[in-house]
Amino acid sequence: MAIAPELLRKLAEKRQTARLGGGAEKLAERKKKGLMSARERLAALFQPGTFMEFGQHAQHDCHHFGLQDKAMPCDGVITGVGYIDGRPVAAFAQDFTVGGGAVGRIHAQKICDLMEYARQSGIPVIGINDSGGARIQEGDDSLSGYGQVFFHNVLLSGVVPQISVIAGPCAGGAAYSPALTDFIIMTKKNSQMFICGPDVIKAATGATVTMDEIGSAAAHATVSGNIHFVAEDEAGALALSQRLLSFLPSNNVMDPPHRPVPNLTLDRDPAMNDLVPADPKAPLDVYQVINHLVDGGDFLDVQRDWARNIVVGFARIQGLVVGVVANQPMVKAGTLDIDSSDKGARFIRFCNCFNIPLVTLVDIPGFMPGLAQERGGIIRHGAKMLFAYAAATVPKITVIMRKSYGGAYLAMCSKDMGADLVYAWPCAEIAVMGAEGAVNVLFKREIAAAEDPKKKAAELAADYREKFASPYEAAGKGMITDVIEPAETRSIVALGLRNTLSKRETRPPKKHGNIPL
Amino acid sequence: MKKLRVTVEGKAYEVLVELLDDTGPAPSAAPALVAGPSSLAPVSAPSAASAAPKLAAANGAAEIPSPLTGKVVSIDVKVGQTLAEGAQVATVEAMKMNTYIYAPRAGTVAAVLVNPGDGVEEGAPLLRIA
């Protein structure tokens, strides 16, 4: 009374065929190139022995162009659920050895089935992209497959975190699936992402461009802002996904993985006082502030190399996960411009989706002036920051370190934007505009009539500065919770985080707001 | 799949052994979480041939542009001076803040193209390095 051995043998054979993907030869070839196979990638991602595969026996059903005689193990994509840090995570890995990892109907259906499972179970999805594109033999079935994947990306957006790893080609329409996810990690080499490649650009416009300029990890990380992280190699990209997940909840109804310390330490950090240059024109490197503010200086810098005038990323403060949004005065004077507004706003909205408290560090002279900025739509882009902050219902703690002027003061989460706690350092300057500009408007006639207009303007500016270039005017009107020493920042923010963590804010129900895009 | 004969207490059994790791060496364990930003690979912007030909040549002469519109406060190097990559070469004031300009690569200062007090547009060349 036992199951027929023949059946077990057949199952084992089928498993073996599936595991070999495009065949031993192709796998060996890949190995020679120093590339991991799709299965090796999943094995590296998950804790050993935890991967449950979905749809290993899937086969395509295409009867055209010779495909009817060709087997496509797993239909070119391996999908399933495994564990990372003891938490379940869904993942798919496209198998380039099977028909170039091209997407057919069943391939897409497997990805969608996995995403549906992840949505209902409330677990994150990691997609490892390595595909030549659409499976041309399947025609519009393939196109429809992409459409279904996109639809599910959107369905899952804001429900579970979605991470895309680009570890090979990801071209044309296929690039829109990663683009719809929360984070994109690209390997430094061997990966490209573009809509129209150099050949198409040449044919359509006559322009000669290189793949490095349009599709490389470097181009996307520094110029286009399409991706969030660059990893040295595949193993690095997978390690980075694990590290990213260590800050994220599994879904939108869970809290992020806070590791509250049993005893809050409320020590002063005198080094923070030393960081602040005496000259208000000398820039403060905000990375140094972050380094002192967060646990062990451990900060996951998101989109580090793009729009560097704003710094965003994940960290813990005395164990609690936070999203840090900080102006960087070392770059473009820390101004908000089109790109930095886009970068900041998207990050704020991600944190709000997944219950991650926001800590905002402000040192901003204003929005970036210039023809290109105005014509490029800085009004529309800058408005994203206001919209994102005002719409965010997670705990919001703002520290005004130094400059905070005009609309940019509001766009960096002032009390008016719903900040729960606003702290200012004694060197903070909070004003509607700079002193020189203000006196030119307020005292235009007096300055013109003066014997020495320049001297008069300077005197008036000094008066104005005295009054407004300090935090006390704003604090007197209740816009500031407290004025604190830089040395007290970490302990006060840690305390503030503890007591705003139970914050619950209900807004009027609606489908969604209409963020300016 | 491997066929093996196993003898247990004098009785031979033929068994099929499935080699689960046959597709290559199984990575023994998931790589440990990488602490710190070390997992982020360093990148620098690839210059678009059409937009910024100035820095395209890695070793030829290159102009260092002002990253923003402002006023030149100081030129912090002299013609002929040898520069290490990342050396501070100039200071531009804009938006009530000094912005330091650094050498994008090692070289020598071939020419200084602006003077302290000059107004510069974003992208205007400040120095040429060879």
C-alpha cells in the first residue's frame, strides 16, 4: 500500500527538467559569464529551504511559428514565496535561459497569480527582471500579459511593498512594470532599462546615442531618477532588497519593523552643536546631522545620486523606523527644484502608505530660481511636496536647523502642513523672504530717498534680520513646539516619536486626492 | 537524477537519488544583511554626448561648470596648480549660501575663466582643467 514508484519517478524527472530551465549547456554558459541563474538568485534571496514554488509545471500554449514543438520550462519565470528575516516574501525571477526570458501569456499569468496571492496574504513582492521582452510568437497575448502585470502592480501599490531588481535587459514596455513598483535596484553591469534603444532612436530621430547614456544604471541613478539604488552585482542587489525590507512592514495595515529599545537614552550629543558652522553662509553637510541623529549612523540612502539637494532614506531612531527627508545645503544651496521636489514627494508618499513616521530636517533658502525651473513647471512640481506632506497622516516631526524661507518653509512640513512636532535650533531663520529682498519691498521709497541708499538698505536689512532671522518670532506665534539645542535633537526626536506613534488621524473618505503630477 | 544501489543488512535496494543542487552550486545561505551604505555601488553620471561634451573626455581638457546661478565668491586654486579629484576649486554664492565646487577628476588648472564678484549662470564654465 504505497504510491506507485513510477509516479514518484515521473515527478522527480519533471522537477529536474524544470530546474534545468533552458538546459545544462545554457546554464553553464551563464555561469562562465559570472551570472547567477534565476534559481540561484532566488536561493540567495531567501532563507535556505524556505522557497515554495508556484506553477513549476506551467507550459505555454502557443501553436505558432514553431513554438508548438518547443518546451519552455516554467514558461521562463520562476515564481513563489520564501522567507527573508523570518518574514514571508513573494518573488519572481525571469529565466533568461528559457527563450530569453521573454514574456508570454502563461509567464505573465504566473506573475499575476503570485501578485494576487501576495495582495491577499499581505506580503511584499520582489521581481527579478531579466528578459528580452515580449515573446513575439505569442503576439498580442504577450502584450495583454504585460497589461495584466501592470494592472496588478497598480492594484498592489500602497497595499504591499513592491521591489524590482533589474539584473539583465528590461526594455520597451517591460520597463513600465518596475516603474510602477516602489523601488528599483539595478546592477551596475549587465543590466539595461530603456523604452527606445539606440537603434530605434537612430531610426526615428537620426540622433546617435549610446546605451550608457540612456539605459545604464549610472544614467538612471544620476540623471533620469528612474531608479533608487545601484548594486555592484546581483548578489549585492539581492542583499540590498533584504536590507530595504528590514525597514518596511509587510503590508499597509502593519507597522514597520520597529525594534524599540527597552530604555530610551536621553543623553545630549555635544558633537551636534559643533556641526553647525558659525557663518550662516557656510553650508552644513546634512549627512553629518543624519549620522548623529540615527541609530549607529545606519542610513539607507534612497536615490542617493539623483537630485542631491534633498536627501531621503530609511533609518531607525532608538529602534523606531523612520523616513528621513532632509535638505542638503552642500548641493545647490539645499534649494527645492523640480527633481528634488519629485524625489522628496514620492518618498513621503511611500512612507505614508506604509505607516513609516517622517522626520524632516530643514535648511532651505527657498525654491530654486531660474528660467528653466519656472518653464519646467516648478509650481506643479514643488506643489507635490506640499501635497504629499499635507496628505500624510503618519507621525511628522520637523527639525528646522537653519534657514527656512518662504514657500519652501511650508514645503518642508511646517506646522501648517500638519507636522505634529516642530523643533527649531537657535540658529534657525524663519521668514517669508530674505532680509535684503524684504527691505527692498517694504522700504523702497525710504531707500531711494536716502543719501546713501546702499547703507540705508543694509541698516534696514539688519533690523529685519534681527527680528525674523531667529526662531523666536515664529515660536512666539505657536508655529514651533520648542527651540532646542542641536545637542538635544536625537533625544527629543526619539521621545517625540514614541509619543506620536499611536497617532491616528481620520480624513474625509474619498477615492484619492488629485496630486499635481 | 542518479540511480544508486544501497545495501542494508545484506539486502540490496535500488534507489533513485534526486540531486536538488544539480543546477550549480547552491548558495549555501542568503547573504547576510549588509550594514551601512556599503551595499550601494558608487556611480557617477555618464555624460550625454550631445548635452555635455565638456566632461566626456576622461583625460582631455575639461571645463568645470557652475552648478547653479550665483556670484563667484572666490577661486580657490591657481593656474598651474595640481589637483586631486574632489579638491575644492571655487566658491559660488547663491541663495544666501556658499556652494563649494570640487574637481570632478585629478589634473592641473589650465585656466581660470571667471573672477570673484562675477555673476555666473548655471552651467557657465568656471575653470578649465587639463
